[in-house]
Amino acid sequence: MQVQPVPLGTVSIGPLSWRDGTVRSVQRAARLVRQTRAGRSATRGGPRSSSSRAAAGFTPKRKNGAAETTEDEIAEEECGQGRDCVCKDKMLRPQTTGGMLPRGSQRTSVAPFPLTSLREQCAGASAAVAGEYMRRVREVEGQLRRQAGKVTQEGIKLEREKGHLERMLRSLRADLTVNRRSSEGRTRRPSTTETERDGADYLLLCERRELAKLKQDLEGALRNTLTQLQALGQSSRQLLDCASERARVLELLPHSGSAGGHSSAAQTFTKTDPVSPFTPECKQVLGSSTLTVNRSHLLRENIRQMLTGAIARQKVAHCAVNDGLVKKIAETISLQQDLSLMSGATRQAMFRKQREINCIRHSHDRAQGPEYSGDILSREKLNRPLVQVYQRHPGTQLPEAAHLIQGSAVLRQYLKSSESELARLQHACLQLLDDLHSKRAAAQVDAGVVRMRLQQVNKRAVPSLLQQGASRSQLSLSYVK
């Protein structure tokens, strides 16, 4: 209910001082009423206008100019004093409502005193601040868990490469075992001439060195992979720990209430503060996890290149040894055929020399004459009548006995040389047969080694993708050679 002043009457009975004091009191009260209702007068102009009209009604109309001047001065002084009081009141009054309430909750521009819903508005503002903080924390937690998922995926990929490394190392160890068994198998060749070191042994030595170098490199890569897997596991644990620590304030926030996406997350991650949703620890963990994932990616690429190169070099070394052994077998078989032909020719020469020796021995025996004197013919006796008559004169000795002696000596010399030649032919034939047997056994040993290598190599389990990459690398190596 608004209070309106009643206009004073025009009849003056009492003294002027008494009337002026009352008028000033009424004006002062009206002015205080207007000042008190200033908060509502900004929105509603009725009371202000009515009070102004009432205040105007209090001003007396005096014909005396001095009296009017005095009243105006008093009104101005009182208005000045009122303005000073209002300014002091505004300076001393605490501005709690406009500073604490949110923008949407202020119904008026300036409130002279707190409203009755101040506690509810403060609680709502606090709930809004807490909800915004929770949503930002949820964004940080989501980013941390997404990064943890990336780290886990990278760990799975690196674990797959680790499996490839282990399978390749098992293959290299199997190849080293095959190489050792090949070297031991070649030592079982029969004769000492066949056990001398040759080109195949040199190829086996080169293969063993190559496989040992590859094994050493892959073992180093495996150690680096294990270290990187440990780093990925530690990074994932740190990310999950930070996410769990951030999620401690998300119990009352519904899952569907998180607003914003990657853009808001990016705005949240621009600045760090120990008391903000995105703490320096979260930033450090995210940065370290990103570096760890990048190092893991580079390590996987290096492992893939190393594996393809190792498979190509392994195949090249294996094929070189197999080709060397096959060439050795072919050479041995060629020598075996030559030995077979020469042994046949030697046996033929032995038979021919044996017939010649038999003929020489027969001639020598015929030249010696019969074993009994009774078997000598009459024309062969040196005391036959013709020889006795011829030898009556001196110097008429017949050369028959000397020729027989010389012929027997020559036949005996031919017989000895033929027998020595036959012995040499027999020895050569035995050597040829022995060498032929050794070559045949050596060829069988080398063929068994090649067969064993092919059987053992076929048992290797290497991924087809790496096999294809290794085939391309092997082709490039062959083109370079």
C-alpha cells in the first residue's frame, strides 16, 4: 500500500516557523521514502511519480519572495545532505547479491539487500561450478583412457612383432643346428682326401658366421622390444592411475551429462593448474605416453625391416650352401664316372700286361732249354759231330751259347720290368677302386646332408607377409650381385 501525502490547506493560522518546520519534516520523510523505494522505482514508475507529486504538493505557495527563497535553499540543502547520505550508504553497503549470483539469476540491476533465495542461488551456483568441473574432469579422464587404449593397442602390435622375433630366433637357432649337423656330417666322409676342407666347408663357415650375426642382432632387437613393452606397460598404468584419480569426482555425474568433445577437451588441455581438471601430472603422463608410442612405432618399423632383411639373408646363405653342396656332389659324380672309366682301362692294361708276361716267361723258359739233358734234341747238342769237326781249329767257337745266354738275360730283364709294370697297374687299379668307393660314399654323404637341410628348413614357421618382403629383398640382392 502506497502512502500519498495530503496537500496542505491554503489558510494560515499558525506562525511561519511552525509551518516551515513541519513542511521540511514532511519533505524529508517523502524523500527518504523515495530513496528507500529506489530499487523498485527502476522497474515500476507509479510510486516514484506519486511520491514526486506528493512532494510537489507540500511546497507552499507564498507571495513573499524572501520566504520562497528560504524554502528553496532549505530544500536544496536537505537534498544535498540526502544525496551525501545516499552516496555514503551506497559506499558502505556490501554488494553481495550482484557479485555472488549468476547473470541469469539477477532480476534487477541493483538490489539494496539480499533476496530471500540467496542460499538457494548460492547452492545452485556451487552446483553449476562443481558440474562444470566434473564435466571437464570427465573430458580429461576420457582423453587419458583413450591414450591408454592407444598405448595398449601399440603394446599388442609390439607384442606381435616380439612373437615374430622369437619365431625368427627359433628359426635361426634351428639353422645353426642344421649347419652344425651339416659340418659334422661332412666329417664322416670315408678317406682322408675327402675330409679336406673345400668350398662347401667354406660356405658352411660363412653361413654359420652370417647366422650368428643375425642371431646377435635379433637378440638385441628382442631386448629393446622387451624394454619398450615394459615402458608401454608402465605408461599405461600411469595413464590409468591418473584417470582413476581424476574419476574420483565423477560418482554423482551421469554418463549422459558430459558435454563437449574433442574441441572442449582441447580447450581444457591448453592450460594446466594443480587445482584444475587438467593437472601438470596429466600433461606429463600424456606427453610421455605419446613419446613412448612414437618410439614403439619406430621400433616396430625397424623390427619389420630387420626381420625381412634377416629372412632374405638367411635364404641367401642357405641357398648358397645348398648350391655349393649340389655342385660338390656333381663334381664328385663326374670324378666317379672318370674313375670308373679309368679303372676299366687299367684292368684291361693289367690283363694285356699279364698276357705279355706269360709270353715272355714262356720264351725265357724255351730259351733256357729242357730241364733234363735227356730231353735235348740231337741238333741242339754242342757235342754233335758237326760242331766237333768245326772246333778242331782254334778260334772257331760258335756264338750259339753266347746268344742263348744273352737272350735269356734280356728275356729275364723284360720279364722283371713287365712284372713291375703289372704290379704298378694293379696298385693303380686298387687306388682307382678305392677312390671310386670314396667318391661314391662322399656323394652319398653330401646328398644326405642336402636332404637333411631341405627337410629341416621346410619345418621353419615364418609369417607369409615377412616371407613376401624377404623374397623382394632377395630379388634385389640378386640384382645387386
